[in-house]
Amino acid sequence: MNSPYSDEFLNAYLDGELAADERSQLLDDARRDPELSTRLCKLQKVKDMVQLAYHSAENTAPGQTDKNRLRHFSLRALAASLILGVGLIIGNYTALNKTHTPTLMELAQTTKFNSQPAPTEQEWKLMVHLNSGDPARLRTVLDETDYLLKTSAHSNRKVQIEVLVNGEGIRLLEDKETPNTKKILAMESSYKNIRFLACQIALNRHKDEDGFDIDLLPGVEVVSSAVTRAKTRQREGWTYLRI
């Protein structure tokens, strides 16, 4: 079956360039279509890996030795190999689960870069990163993490989740009454294994541009830098997913 969505359209979604009705329709279709979910996940991983590799290369200071330049070139090559590995992992996952439509969180779990699956009794640590001010994306994060937390509560596979918010998304954590903020407060009350984190850099930028501080929801923790936090968690073995 040919998908009605081109890669250009899916990339526009990942870059936050679609209209609200287009995003909503795409998310609904992705929930019903495992192949479409897989394509979205693979495209996001490609963006993340390439961005990480080239960011590291751009940070190479002038005058560094050829050895250091070679190391950064090797990092880009490693990113390319990881992208290929993700595609193979997800492809195998889809092939083995023809009768089940995977959620975004289930797809994220397949992107661990190791050859041996983690034992079911081992706690799964997941970071979900949101830098968009689109309430629909936050709703997706909340719905998917809530589903995952409910599922893990009745299984041997425990989970720990951090929802990291920066950029334009910081206003979504403001202490005001919306359907999403009600959902966040309910989840904080129901689960001890989820944390909502706000980036201090994003808060400072908002104050500089708009002239006032954002009052965050109760329970939201502030971290000094979203980028630093994300990199630290990935080094510690956390699964990382940006929505």
C-alpha cells in the first residue's frame, strides 16, 4: 500500500511546519499505520543523529590537530552507522508485529543501540524532549507516557520517565488552566516515576524577550540546560525521544 505522505511532508511535521489540522490527521493515521509510524521514527532519528554529529564537528576549534579532525569525522561516520542500525531494528520490529500497531513510545524502545535486549526486570529509563509550543504535541507526549506508565504498573518492566521542555514549549508548562496542564497535574499526582523538567535557559530567554517570568506548574523542576540534561541522560543509557 502506497503512503499518501511524502518524506517532505513528514519532515515538515518534524520541523513544526504543518497546520494544526494536518498535524492532527497525520498523528491519527500514524497510530493506525505501523509503517507510517516507523517512517516518522526513522526520519526523526536521522535528524537527531546528523545534528549531533555535525554539532560536534562544528565545535572543533581552529588549529586543532589532524588527529582531532579525524576523530570528529569518525563521529559523523558513527552517526551514519547508527542511523542504519536504527532502520534495521525498526524494520525487524515492524516485521514481527504485523498484527499490532506500535505506539510512539514502543517505537522509541526499539532504538536502543545494543544487540542484546534488556531483561524485562530492568528498569527502562526514557527521556521525552519537547521544544515545540504546539499543544497538540504536548498532548501526544502526555497521552503516550500515561499509557506507558499504566502498562508498566501491571508488568515486570518498570519505567522511569522525564519529560524535558525547552524552546517555545516552555509556555506549555505555565501555571494556568488548560486541558494539558490539568493532565500534567493529574499525572504528577498519580505517578511517582515521571518528572517534568523546564530549561532555565528557555525561561531566561522568555523573560528577556517578553519582560516577565513564567510561573511554572507545581512540581515542575528546573534544569540549567535542556541540551546538557539530554546529553547526560543519553550517556547514562536513557532512551531519548524528541517529539
